[in-house]
Amino acid sequence: MPRTLLVVEDEKPLLKVLRYNLEKEGYRVVCAEDGEAGLAAFRREKPDLVLLDVMLPKLDGFEFCKAVRRDSRAPILMLTARKAEVDRVLGLELGADDYVTKPFSVRELLARVKAILRRTSEGRSAAPVRAGGLEVDLERYEVRVRGKEAALSAKEFELLRCLLKADGRALTREQILEQVWGYDESMDIDTRTVDQHVARLRDKLGPEAERLVTVKNVGYRLKAD
């Protein structure tokens, strides 16, 4: 069955372009033109991925994220015309998994969508992994820290899984961007995005945070022991 994508965007010309190109790729696309209608569609359709504009009537993208994250970890890709770093960070902190800044190329957007859905599928078919007091259930997308569940966003989960797969090796920020964000040179993603996600992940790992080690002039690694 085709994957279901929910697009919440109030700019009708852009919504039309997104729908056409996503359907051309074989996705089932559900559309909404304001935040309230989008949230209702989300609860009704249970999409595999949400493409979400920030500036929406009735309910903005930030409030949408907060509402969705109360009971779902479905990936959210934000579409924003705001270039200020504080706005991007706010979206990520509220539970968005990735963002693209308008104007963006359709090619870049499709690459981001494919990368997110691919990682989600991989996580569902993998076996649970343990590292010290961390228990990572790759099938259920769940993380426990010394027996207590940690509420990670999909992107934070993918970052943790990426470092687990490295088996103790240090990864550069560029390698992490490539594996977690599907990054290539055509995409405008700052390496500080990795640092921001690592900082949030450390906060959520609490007593196990020291396992995320900063390797000077390189990047990050995860201590298994």
C-alpha cells in the first residue's frame, strides 16, 4: 500500500505543486489548508509523514506540533519561510523532525521525504539494542533510560540509532547529517543542526547522557560500555 502523507499548507499554488509531485512519486496525499483542518485530518488519516507549514490560519505549525506530539511520534517535516535560527530551533524542540526553508526545490523536498520514510521503515524491522542503561526498541521506536521511557522525537531517535550502528566509532557531523537527514551538497543544512539535536538528546537521556561523547575536531560517538 502507498504511504500516506498529510500536507498542511495554506498557499494554494504551493499546495497544488506539492500534491502533484508527491502523488507522482506514488504517495497517497491528504491536504488541509489550515491548522485545525490539518489536525482533524491527522487524527482521521494517521499519516506516515506530515509536511507542515509554520504560518497557518486558525492553528499555527508550532501549536500543531505540540498537539500531535501529545499522542503520536509520526514524523513531521516543517515548511517555513522564517529564516531565523530561533524559529527553526523552536519547531525542532516542539517535536518537528526536520525542516526546509522556503523557497525550496521540489527535488530537495522529495529527497527529505524519502529519507525520513526509509529510516522509519528500517526502524520498524530492526531488533532491540542495549547500551548500558539504554534500551532502544528499534521496532517500536521506543527508548528506555534505566527502565523509564524517554520521549524522543523521531529525529532524535534516528540520531541515537545512527550512533548505535556506528558501534563506538566517532562520526563526523557531515556523516551524521547524511545518515539522519539524508543530506547532500544541494541541501542547505547547517552542521549546528547536529549539535542542537545532540544537546536535546543528552537532556532526554538524563543519567545516560554521558554516553554521547563529543570527539574534538571530529564529531560524536556513543559509548556502549
